[in-house]
Amino acid sequence: MPKIFRFTQFSLRDLVVTAGPATAVIVLVCLVAYWLIDPSPPRHVTISTGQENSAYEAFAKRYAATLAKQHITVTLKPSLGSQENLQRLQDRQSGVDIAFVQSGSTEQAEAERKGLVSLGSLFTEPVWLFLRDTKDVMQLTQLKGLKINVGPEGTGVPQLFKKILSVNGVEPTDLTLGALENTPATVELLEGRIDGLVFSAAPEELLIQMLLQTPGIKLFDFAQAEAYTRRFPFLSNVVLPRGIVDLGRDLPPKNYHLIAPTATLVARDNLHPALIDLFVQAASDIHGGAGWFRKQGEFPTASYTEIPVARDAEKFYKSGPPFLQRYMPFWLANFFERMWVVIVALGALILPLSRIVPPLYVWKVRSRVYRWYGQLRTVEQAIEDVPHAMRAEVYPVQMARLDEIEERVNQISIPLSFAEELYGLRSHINFVRKRIAGLMRVQ
């Protein structure tokens, strides 16, 4: 049966043998880097909001809708307000990842110790002191003896309002401070069972909108607002413009000065950077427009917060969205942004390997041919060293060995580009055979 020489265009087996270890190392490096860098954010996040019908709740729903477009589920967890939100963030077992917190609720050192970071200030939350129209109150000292609802301790308003009273020389015991939530407290005010109530909330809150238009209810004017901001750096002086509520009815009938902390978005410092990017970009869309107390683009901002601002959030406020996210879908851009170090490292690794693997491949293929030259040289050595008297016995043995070598060589599978080496080996085998045959005739 004729011998069939198996030639191929390419030797996959030799390529796997030569490039396999390097490929395995590269894959292992990629897997380890992916695990360490963790480019994919969690698909679920929990945000602590506020009371029912509050601005915190309304804005949290808008955040949830925005992040849902990126296939991230945001669970809303109602709370009493800022203080309870802060407590949940400090409790690692609460399940809360991010929350609305009012400026002035904590100190910078305390926030750093608890591992909290700010994603920026979102909007001002003026202190709204609504009173029954029968009460002629021009200064806070005139609140003595009145029933004023400041809300539950978890809202943060009681702590803030007590600070405001203290700089006016008014002790909490000088008046009756109620602890009702916003909705029942509003009912109590309208029924005349309390004299006033205090909110610290965005003007978008429904109860604020209603009370500003309710006959018999008036808003307290903080005429000394600028002085309050000097005493408390986390406060700012804002003005409720005349007619902003209803121009036709001229509500309010004059400019009102208010003091305002800011609402900040606060998270734990281990929140995934990609989620920080998403929340900050959502904040820019939700809070970036003009409002009653802000100009276009004034919020969100890295200012007005005593909690350290997250590095990724600060980068956004300085430079805008990451470069790749301006041109790519979020998930793809986030992957490249998080893995760019690995990609550069792989480039540095693949470049030298690309110069090493091809020569190794060539050597591996040629070695299947060249290793038979050692056998061929052994046959030549055997016929050269044999004494003249023993040639008759040795030559047939070496000739048979040479036939065996040729048989094995004929079974070699080799790429066509290396056929020259194979045919060269076969010609050399034939050369040694002729030499042995010549020596056998001479003896």
C-alpha cells in the first residue's frame, strides 16, 4: 500500500502546545483582575427616603425610574427623615446603601469614622415655620408658650430647630414641642389644635405647596437669615420671591427670607463606583434645572456638605461624565473604564509574547523533523565504528533500522510551509542508505 503523506496548511496542535501556556496565563490574569477590580456594579440598591408624600420620597422614585433604564433595581425604604437615614447608613446590617441626609446632621470626623461619603448636595431644604394667622410672631422669642410641632427625632428637624432656638436665647422648655409626623401635624394646625409647625423640606413637597396657599396660615419671615448663616456654616440664606407660588393671586404677597440646609445624597464608602456614577448623573438630570431657590446648573454640587465627597462624584462635578460614557452605553463604557489598567497590562504582556510564540511554533514543528537526524546520525556512527570483520552482521541490522526510521518519518504530519525540511530529511535518509549499500558491496 502506498504511503500517504499528511500535509496541512497549519498545525493547530503545535500552536496549542506553544501558545497554550501563555494564553492560560493571560486568561488567569484577566479573571483575577476582573475579580479584584469588580467592573460590574450590583443590580440592586436600597435607598432610604423619608415620610409619605415627602420630597425625599418623590425624588427617590425618580432616581428609581432613571436607574431602571440601566437595569438596576432601586428599592425605596421609607423613614422618618434625615436622622433615621443617617442611622441606617451607619448600621451595616440595615440593608441601606444610600440615603438622603440633611447638611448639619453630622460632623466630618464622625462621617469619616463611620465610612460615609457624600455624592453631592442636591437642593436646599428651607426651614418653613408655618403659624396660624392669629399669632403675631415677628421674632422667634415670641414663640414662648406656643405649641409648635417639630416632628419626630428621626427627621432631623428637632435637632436643627433647637439649635436655632438656642441662638435666640429660647430653651425647648419655654414652648411645647410636638413630635407628630408631617401629615397629622398639618391636620392639627388646620384644626387649630397647635399654633405652628416646622418643616425642613424642598418647596416641591406637597404639604409645603398646600400650606403656602391655605388661608389663615402664614409663613414666618427669617429677617435675620444672613446672621444665621454666619452662626451655622451649613445653612444658606434663600429668598422666597413674591408671587412665586401664584402670580395671579400674588402669593406670597412679599419676599420671604428663609434659612436653608441642603439635602445631600450620602452613601457608604464601599458603594460600587459605577453606582456612584449613575446616581450622580441621575442627580444632575433631576436637580440640575432652575427652581424656587436655585439657578440653572447650580445643583447638584460638591459644596454645602460636611461629609467628604466621594472621589468619583467629585470628578464628575469637575469634568462632567466619564469620557467613554459620552459615546458608549453605560455598561460597556463602565467595563472599559474599570478594566483599562488590565487592558494596558495585557498589551504590555501580549507584545513580547507575540514575538516569542511564533519562533516557538516554528521550532516545535521543525523539531518533529530534526529529532530524526539524531537517529540518522546514530546509524551512521554505527557503520563507521564497526570492524571490517563484523560488517556483514552489522550492515543489514542498520539497514533495517534505517527502513524503520523512514517508515516513521513517512507518518509525520507537517504543515506545507515546512515540507522542505521533511523532504530534506527523506533525501538524507536515502543518502545514508546508499552509503551503507556501497559499503556492503565493497566488503
